[in-house]
Amino acid sequence: MASFTQITRRKRTLRHKKAGRKRKLVQSKKSTASYDELFAACGDPGKPAPKAE
């Protein structure tokens, strides 16, 4: 059986890996803007674009 210290170190290592993986997963979900967000400032199709401020 492993020592308590080794078990603790292994748990800590796994927690760090899982935390990093979870953080990256959250970041990747919203890394790019959607089509609607990209072209929202252009106005509706077929109508003139809004005046720039």
C-alpha cells in the first residue's frame, strides 16, 4: 500500500490536471463569436447599414 504522502501527492496532481482541463474546456466553448454577433452591427439584410458614430 502506498504511503499517505504519495496518495496525497497523486490526488493533488490529478486535481491540477482536471482543473486545467476544465478551464480549457470552458475557454474553448466561447472562443469565437457567432455569425449573429459578428454581423450584428451591420444591420438587417436588404436595409442600409446604420450610420457610424
